[in-house]
Amino acid sequence: MSQEPFSHSQPQFRLAEIDVNLAVTDEKIAGVFRFDGEERGKRGPILVILVEIASSLYVYEQLLDAINTAAEQTRHLLVAVDADPMARFEKITQKINEAIVAFLAQEPTPISWNRVNMFVLELSDRSLCLTGIGHMTNLFLQKQKDGGAKAFDLFGSLEQATIVDPQKPFTSLICGDFHPGDLLFAGTTNFERLRHELQIKERLLSLPPITAALEIRQDLEHRHIPDLFSGIVIASVNAPHQPAPFRKTEELKKEEEEEEEPIDSIERLHQGELETDAILVPTTHPLEEFTHPKFFDAWKPRLQDFGQKISSSFKGAIKRRPMSHKDPLTLSSLRGMNAGHGASLDAQAKKKWIAIGVVVLIIVVAGVWFFRARAFAKEQTVWNTIYTQAVEKKNQAEGDLTYGNEDGARRFLKDAIALVSGLDEKTKERKTTKTQFLKDAADVQNKLKRETHIDNPTELFSLSPEQPAGSLATIAQLNGALFTLDTAGRALVQIDPTTKQMTRMPLPESTAKPKTLVALKTSLLVLMDDRTAFVAKPDAQTVKAVAFGASKVSSTQAATIYNGRLYVLDPETKMIWRYTSTDGTQFSGEKAYFKLPVDALSEAASLAIDANVYVTLKNGKVMRFFSGTEDPWTLRGIDPPLQSNAGIWTSLDADRVIMADPTGKRVIVVSKDGQLVAQILSQKFQGPTDVTADAKNKKLYVVDGNKVLQVEMP
């Protein structure tokens, strides 16, 4: 008995969760919630919700319960309906938004959306739909024809509003193909800093999904990191084949030939455009008609036939010319009577020779023109091909920019500009086309630069013009007020950002110079360049010296408070020193943050902490550390690159890192993963040296020269 061939089968999804919790305290909520089941005898769509909330308040747990309930109810109602995946997922997203609005209407506790990272995914057949808020670590590996895999930032392709709208938190969604062989890893943001150490990509490509997830979880457990990790690995695999009715070999072959990859349709579209262009070119570009290769292919036989006819006519004229056979005596007498009377060329023959000469000249000129035009046509074809490639890359750059893949947009745009820059400008049309392309590319570049120009930033405070440049050293916030150090006037300056009212608190007499300022719970710590310290209490308008147990520190370039501990940046010893406090104003227990000095810190400029430790260097570079070891972190998209970096600010509650670039006369705003958010520029900037922010009210406060300025936070 012959065996029946197997039919094509629907793919199946393999899901493996990763959950490791070694956190000492519950500072966040994170998890993976999965909803799936059997409907009408077949496996229904799978709904997955990934959550990371930087808070453990009960209101966020209630919010999560409301979202899960809405998702489960809607999925259950729609799973049995054979609808388009995008239409079904739009309905799920709508119901989740409605559930959030209903929850907020009856919940008195406000929701801080910048703490919420949440993504909803639905897997069905060969598709994946996605919506979300915030940012989470993700890696989408798409299987290629050659057996390799191409990596994408899938969540980064989702367009999100800068500020979450409580009436519609999930504003957009995307749906796409998820074929057998494709893989998706998604998890909490702390996976990002361990992406390379955990070898996530390598394990996903070399191991089955469940085994890869198990090894990643075991690796995390062995590292004993005091944090909560939650993630999931999703793989699409071919389901076991089912017997299908016998079909002829010809039918199967025809079906295989009809199968095509997504790129085949694009290639057919491109070929159709070329054919249409060849038909329309005489109407749309009359001059190009004569340089088009098909023009020469059509006229070449006609020109050859015309040349053969001219050659035949020339030979016939020579053969028909009569020969002179005159008597020698008669000829002699005739010569004496009229010289030239017996010439061999009469008037009619001369006309024929002139006509032949004109025809030959025309043939020569036409031939020269023909071959030159043909060479120009070939050159124009190459020029047009390169230009078309550049246009396609520019369009890809604009598409990536639209979907938030700015790294990809920059690569495509760079390639496009390189292609067009190498094209010549021999004709007016080429020059015009090239100039317009470069102008359009420059517009895309400006969008990628994310420049925000402020004509008139609000001036909150300014020293008198007589004061030396750079007299304002640093800036800090405390209870809604701003504080800065007037190093020349030896005073602590308090500024009300609402009324611009200013109060000065003189510092005690000392030979030391004020260096940096740190906001404590109810007071401010002023560190001097000789390692002495003062505590200022704004409510009492007092400044007094306090004990500062600094025995190993050599310089106090910058300092900050995190989790009740004081961190001091010391470039001279290439170290960060950590101190504890008993009453919140006096610090002791000096301890090195690193096991060994870090050479790069000799050029350190400023310091900020949000669980990670950020250190800026004078050359513009930013280093990030976690638990005393460097954590690879790259700034992306800043154009032109940073050449200096004098001040940095971030906090645990904020989703931004903000830096002051005095050389570039700008303020740089990036996300926590290093992606550029905005470059703030102003003609009024002299060179920002320090920055702080009010994340709740979206305000930035900048020390620029001897002024304190206020701008809106992007």
C-alpha cells in the first residue's frame, strides 16, 4: 500500500516563562499573564500580558486585575469568531481601554503612568498583534531564507504618545506575520543590562525555546541579583503533519510554485513600475525617450537598412557614369577652340556627387550621434539605477522613523546619502534631481536629530554682570524650591520657580570654595573643595558646619543622595565614595563603591543615581555602573555626538536621563535605554553646565552661565 502525502498544517506556538525573584524588598510588580484555551475543537488565539510597574502600591494591583479581567472576558467572547486578527485585537484593546477608564473613574488614588510598562500580545495562526505602554526588553528574531535570523526591536516599532492619555492609554497597535522559525523574547527592563551576559540571542538561536528559557533562568539564579526578573520566550513551530487526500504531483508542484515569500510581491511591484515607466516615458519625459535602451533596440535595424540603401545608390551612380570615347584629332581641335568643353563631369553628375556627399555626411553625423547617445543612455541607466536604490533606502528610513526604529532609519539614510553623493551632475536635470534628494534627506536628518528650539527660555535668576563667568556652580530641588551656589558671592541662593522670588543665605567664612550641593530630606548639604561640609536649613535660614567623615576622599567633584546614602564623585582617586548617616545631616562610614579605582573617572564631571550609577566624563561619554561593576550603556541617535558633558540628572521615578552639554550649547534628553528623546537648543544658551528636573510638572531647570533658566521637559 502506498503512503499518502502529508498536507500543510497550521503552526503552533511554544511559550516558556522566566520568573526569578531574589529582591530583598517588594519595590515593583512584574509578571507574565497568559490566557488561552480550546474553542470549537481547535486551539484558539493566545493572549499574553507582560507587566512591569515600578511601584508596589495596592492601586496598581487593582488596575492590573481590572485589565486582566477585561482581557480574559473579551478574549473568551471573540476567540470563537473567525475574524481578521487585527479586527479582533482592536476589539480587545478597546475593551481594555474602557476597563481602565471605568477603574480610574471610581479609584481616588492617582496612577503615575511613567511607572507603568505593559504590553499586550495576541498570537493566532501565523500572526502576532501588539499594543503597549512604556518600554520593556524584547528581541524578535525573524527567520530568513538562508536559514539565518534577523533581529528586531519589536516593541520599539510601536508608536506611542509622549504622555499617556488616561482616557485611552493604549493608543496604537501593530499586527504582523509570525512564521514557523520566528522567535520572540520579552521581559522586564532589567534584562536589558544583562542581555549580553545572559547570551539571550545566542541561546534562542541554538537551543529549543523551553531549554533556552530554562538556561536563562538558571543563569539568573546563579548570579544572585537582588531583583525581580520576569519574561517569556515565544516560538512558532510547525505542527505535526496530518494526512491529506492524495493529489497528483502536478498539483503539488503548482501549489509550491504559487507559494511566495512576502518579498516576491514587492519584486513584482517593482518590475511593474519599470515596465509602466518604459511605456509612459515618451509622454512624461520626452527627452528620455531618445536615451532609453528600448529606443535603440527598435531603431537599430531601420538605420542599418537606410545605410545599405545609400551604399547601393552610391555604387549604382558610379556604374551608370558614361565613359568618353572621342576621336583624338577631334578632341585636339575642340581643346583649342574651347578649353574644358570635353570635361568628364557635367552639371548633372556634379549634382549627383554633391547629393551623395551630403548623404554620406548625414550618415557620419547620425552615426556619431547614435553611438554617443547610446553611450549616454547606458550611463543614464546606471545613474537612474543608483538613484532608485537611494530613493528606496530613503523611503525605508522614513518608514523606520515613523515606527520608532531610529537606529535603522539612520543606517538607511546614511546609505542613501552616500549613494546620491557619488552621482555626477553632468546635466541640468541630474543636478536638480540630486539637489532635491539631498534636501529631502536633510529634512529626514533633522527629524532624527529631534531638535527642540526654544526662542525665549524663562529666566528665573541671574547674577549681576560684574560677577565672574561660571559663578553659579550647581543646582538642586527641595520641596518645590530651587537652590544654587553663588561661589563668587559665597552664598546659597533659594529661588521660587513660580514667583521668581529669590533669597540668599550667606555661607560661613572659610578659605574653601563651595563645590557641590546635595538636597537632603529637609535641608541641603554644601560640600566645599577642602572636604568640609555645611548643612543649610531653608525654613530656619541657617547654615552651620557638620561632621563629614571623609578621610580617603581627595576631591568632591559631584555628589548625590540615594536610598539614604551619600555618594561622592572623586576624580583624583578615580573612585566613588559612599557614606551613611544616622540623623540625615551628618555622614560617616566612608566606603569605596568600586573594588579598584576606575581610570576613566579621572575625567569625571557629574553623577546621578536611579539604582544604576551614571557618571559623565568631560569628553561627553557617559558610564553606567550597577553593583560596583560597569554596565554597558550606549547613547544612541545624538547628532552631532557629545563632546562635553558637565551635568546629569535622573531619578528612580523618572523615565528620562538629562545632560548638560556646554560645548554644544544644548540640553540632551534620552530614555533610560539610551535612545535620544530631544535636543533642546536656544540662541540664549551660553553653555549649560548643570541641570535638574521636576518630572511631575514636566519642567527642566538649567544652569547656563550665571543664569538659572526654565524650559519644558519633552
